[in-house]
Amino acid sequence: MNKRKIGRSGLEVAPLALGGNVFGWTADEATSFQILDRFVADGFNLIDTADIYSKWAGTPGISETVIGRWLKRSGKRSEVVLATKVGMEIAPDRHGLSRDYILSAVEDSLKRLQTDCIDLYQSHTDDPATPQEETQAAFAELVRQGKVRAIGASNFTAARLASAMEASERKGLPRYECLQPHYNLCERPKFEGDLERLCLEKHLGVIPYFSLAAGFLTGKYRSESDLAKSPRGQGVKKYLNDSGFRILAALDEIAAGCGVKPGQVALAWLMARPSITAPIASATSLGQLEELIAAARLQLDSEAIHRLNQASE
């Protein structure tokens, strides 16, 4: 499988990342192990999680814990690019991007993941209260210690990402090599524009989350009565409008022509965009994972991409 570079980090990944947000939540440990086994066996290698997953279910850190147990059991640590994140509020005194917090949080993540090095350690959200030089210097310590190979940012504006990179250059510190934005066919404006231009100009990797708009782009949710189909259902209510239905219609049309499913077309659209390294998608069953894997091998023609661009403008 052709690999794609994450910035200038030296990390190379397959064009689809596995989201770990469901591990220990809507996918129990046994199912999570099966999904991870199959994902790696099929030649994929980027696994993304965060220390906060799944706080919303009352168990922050459970995703990292499950992945750590799988790594120990499988012996496949060398076959994966392991990405996690720091900074979102786990508790009132556990959040942000200060030096002290990063150096403490990384130890917790390493312990849960049962590894001595995180391949891609990401700022989960911006922290305006902490000088960016302090944050970058903390990451530099971790790189020097061999606990982190490369760093990335998630949920940053173009201005803040640019200033963080300027701070790194000014101080001779490791720079962010990757951005993790909220981006999909339903959520284009925040990334396309200044953020995308900056990533292309600086040769940053881009691994968008909510690539399937919390499941909306699979076609699973087409009316309010469908929202009860999963715990994430209420999160897609905002897409039940003219724009969302126009996108679904385009996906249905292209999927029918290709003999695939709408969600696979939505992922293929992302993978075809020059700025994107690997969209992140999660699976709660082997059946869902099979669909994701097939999407990574789907090549859309220029007419299909144009149709989707128009439908989602």
C-alpha cells in the first residue's frame, strides 16, 4: 500500500487512520482487539486516540488503556504509528498545554499505552493561556528524551498554528508536523482557505476527524426518527437540512454507480484531496471496518469529485 508522509517527521502512514474514540465505549475490549488486529493485518498503520477518550462515558483514558493492552498482547507496536493527544479538560486541574501539565500527562499516556514512545503527540486544542514557546519547549523535551517522535496540533486556527510554527522556528524547537481539523463534506469552510493553504505551504500532514460527520455521511441518518439508532445520533441532527440532503443525494448517486456505499465515497473524496494525508474514521464492528478498508481502495474520477464539490459548497 502506498504510504503518505506526515510532514517532515519521517513518519509514513497508509491513507486511512483508525479512530480510537470508540474503544472501551461503543466497542468493548474484545471487539476493539479484533478491529485493531484486522486493521493492521490489512496494511494500515495509523491509530489515533487521546487521553480524554471517553470522558463523556465517565472513563477518560479507557481508549489508551485498551490500545495499550492490545499492543502488549499482539506484539505489533513496531507495525503501527501511534498517535494520541493532550490538552482537553479531563478534570478541573488536568487540562491545557503548560509545560508541567504536558510532562505529567505524557507519563500517564505512556503508561496506559504500555509503550516507551508516542509517534505523534498532538495538542488536542489550543491553550491561549500558555505561551506557545512554553508548549513547544515542553514538546522539545519529550522529543529529546525519546518519549515522542513528532508533534501535531488539533483544532487550531490558521493564525494560531502559524504563530506556533514561528515560535518553534525562532527558538529552534520541533515544529508541529501535522494538523487534525474537523473536516468532511459537511464541514468544509473552517479548513478550506487559510488553514489548508498553510498546511500545503508548510508541508504539514493533515488527518481530519469526524470524516463521516459522526456517521451522517454513511446515509444512516435521513430523518429525525433515525437519530435514535446510535448513541451518536443526536450529533448529526444539525445536518438534517437542505445542504445535508443535497450531499447525501450526490453520495447516493456516485455510490450506486461505483457499486459501493455512500460513506466509502465520502472517505474517498477526502483521500483524493491533495492536502489530506489520512482521514480518521472509527469502527465498532468488523463489518464497519471492512467498509472503511474498501474506501481506502476506491478511486473517484474527476467527474465524481466535481459532483461532490458542487453538492457540498
